[in-house]
Amino acid sequence: MRKTMSATAESVEISRDPQFQALLERWQSRIERELAARLPPATARPTRLHEALRYSALNGGKRVRPTLVYATASALGIADGNVDGVACAVELIHAYSLVHDDLPAMDDDDLRRGRPTCHKAFDEATAILVGDALQVLAFETLASGPGLPADAAIRLELVRLLAVASGTGGMAGGQALDLAAVGRQLSLAEVEEMHARKTGALIHASVMMAAACAERAAEPATRALDEFARAIGLAFQIQDDLLDIEGDVALLGKATGADRAHDKPTYPSVVGVEVARRRMHELHARALAALAVLGSRAAPLASVSDWLVLRKY
Ligand code: GRG
């Protein structure tokens, strides 16, 4: 296996994809096109709602979760065209969560991805409906959309995985823990649980749903992907916490210092910036080590994990 060392995971021997930037851009434009095709046209009634849906789902973003779907599929020899539906479904859930998270009743944010948040550009009632509609479109996509295995049992499993990751055991529960944590001191275990649910569950689902599309994924590969996804999900959120302290506002497209301003416990607020950064690099190394069993086909997935922890926005 070709060895390309990362400055952050020097002990792990796993190849990286030398063409990763081009691959990333290909996947990012693919998801843009796939989402655009699945969202109702802005000209269809009710036009204001449909315009707001497209505003919220097609407004850029890094497309981290779809990228994980495509990279996992690639590691398992599955064509992009067989997981487009999964990539859209996870991104639709993510887009809904951002719209609801930005509402005054939650984080009350004015800016998202460098533009006014949905409720600022439209209104609160529309933003609530946008979140609702994006969420159900994700499940409709899995139930009946193109770009997925035809096998009904696989589709049912995809619906189950996404529902579990989005519900009270995953993202919605994590959001509840996050809201309840405002102004409180949390232990490290509590912060990790909150992060694992709020952010980690959907990252994990992105990887495991792609794996569920494989005709036969060997048990060691599935176990390795499970370990990879758990580790990289937490590493991603720690980097997010760090960027909220040290990030560049222009690159992030939103204000920094929001966690502190909202008096929210985060990984660095509990253990300090240096320990948080060290933990993130350890998790990154653990994620890469888990991929070793998949061989050189996991090179794009290794490159995605580098991107998630080294990103500046
Ligand atoms: C409203 C049920 C409900 C849940 C909201 C995920 C979430 C829970 C809220 C989003 C707010 C937030 C900052 C969560 C942390 C997760 C995170 C890092 C979100 C941003 O994801 P990126 O960086 O965003 O992938 P882009 O804009 O690139 O898509």
C-alpha cells in the first residue's frame, strides 16, 4: 500500500487519494445536482415554501455527509449511482437540522453559510415548515427514489438507520441534551454523549447506510466502518468546537464565539483547547487505523477524514 503520511496521524499506514481534491469537487457537484432534481421546483405551489426549501438545501455547505456516503461506497466497490439516494437523504436531514437549529427557539442565528438563515430570509413559520418538509423528503427519497438498490429489504434498513440516527437516540436527542446543557457544567462523558448524538449519529449513519447498500459487506469491513464512523464523528465535532473558538469568521461564513455567548459546554470548554486538539488527533488516528482492513480502496475515505479534521470551515 502506498504510504502518504499525514502530519496528524503519523503512526497510521493508509494510503491517501492523490486526486482527492478533484474527487471531492466531483462528489460535491454530484450531490448538488441530485438534490436539485429531488427538491420540488420553486415554481410549484406553494412557491414560497418551495423557494425556501431550495434556498436551505442548495445553498452550499461542505456536503460532508454525502461525501462520506460516496467515499464509503467507493471503499466497498459500490458505484456512486447506487448510493445517490442515501447521499441525498442524509444531506436533507442535515439541512433540516440546520434550519431548525437556527430558529429563535433554538440557537437563534442570523447567518448560515454566509447568508441569512432561512427564518431571516423568509419567516419563522416558513422555516419550521422547511425543516418538516426536508425531513420527510429524506424518507420519501429512501422509500421510493432513484439512485438506490432496488431491494425493498435494503431500503427498509436504510429508513431504519436514518430514523434511529435522527430521532431521540440520535440527533434530536442530542439537540435536547445540548439545549439542556446551557449554563451548566458537563462532565467529559456527558459532552461526548451529547456530541455523539447531536452530530456523530448522522455522520455514523452516512457511513453505515452506504455499507448497507453493499450486496455482501464482509463482517470485518462493517465492523471497521462502524469504528471509523464513531471516531471521525466525534473528531469532526471537536474540530467544530475548536473552530468556534479559533476559526476565521470570513471562512466559516458565521460568527465565532457562539458557544461561549450561549454559555454552552463544549469539548474545549471542559478539557481545554490543547487537550481537545490532542483528543481530536487521537480519534483521527483511530479512524484511520480502523480503515486499514479495507485496503487501498479506502484511500478516499482516509482523505475525507483528513479533510474533516484539518478543515478551516
Ligand atoms: C434541530 C433536531 C435538530 C437538531 C439540530 C445538527 C444540529 C442538531 C444542529 C446544527 C447546529 C450545529 C452547529 C451542530 C453541530 C454539528 C455541525 C458541525 C453542524 C454543521 O455541519 P457542517 O459543518 O455544515 O457539515 P455545512 O454548512 O458545511 O453543511
